[in-house]
Amino acid sequence: MKRSFFWLMAVIIPLLSLQCSSNKEPDKTNSKPDTIVKNSKPDTVVIFVGMSSKGVGRFRNVPLVHPPVADLVTKGKAIYLSQCKSCHKLNNEMLIGPGWAGVTDRRTPEWIMNWITNTKVMLDKDLAAQTDLVTCLIRMPNQELSDIQARNVLEFMRENDGDK
């Protein structure tokens, strides 16, 4: 039993780790929640899970303005520096958690807001969050951010991704 579990994990974890490190982005026009994309490496498939998902939580519609509101970005940056920076880099590199570069291209605003404010339930019920957990191996602690603080972080993420 232990041996088969070990081999299963030895196969699954490297495949899923490509999600955190892959620069390939899914086609956002695909209406399916799961998209399978051929990676540049032969015989390797990367599964992007939940790209059109809104996640699990109270956020069902998060309207965005372009460009992100400067005041909210500034407040979001302060939250990032005090509560997020120790685990997340602003580029593609993984620290403890995944890097934030491109997160607003990979996830919907609703999913991000639900993730920030409803971390435990998302890890229990959302397939995309569970996939990230398998890849990163550490559960993100609930940062106890208010809805307004979570929105500030979202706006900072958008600014980091170059949202115009």
C-alpha cells in the first residue's frame, strides 16, 4: 500500500508542479472549467484547473475598472508587504507559495477574492485550490483580511500584472 502511494505521488506531483512553473497560459475563450494544454516538453500535459471558476464563497461578481484604482493599489501593496511577501514573490518564482505574476490572467477576480477571504473552504472544495495545494504542499493560512482589504490586494495583483 505504501509503495503504490509513493509511486502515485512520484508521478502526480511532478506533473502538477508544472502548473506553478509553467509560463504557458490557457486560452480564456474556452468555456470549459478545465483546459488541457500540450506543454513544450514532449509527452507532457499540463492541466489548468478552474480557469473560468469563481471559486467557493460569497463573491459571484467583482466589477473591475481599468486601470486599477491607484489608492487601492497602494493599500494592497502595503498588505502584500506586511502579510504576503514572506510566502509569495511578485514574479513567477515559487517561494513558499506560488509567485503572483500572471495570477489575474489565470484566475477570475471572483476566484481570487474568494481565495483570499475563504481560504479553508476553498482548499476543501475548490479543485483549482486543491491542485495548487498539491503543487505547493503548504496550506495557505487564513490572513483574516476583510472584503475591502482583499479587494485592495486584488487591485495590487492587477497592477503587478500590468492591467491597463
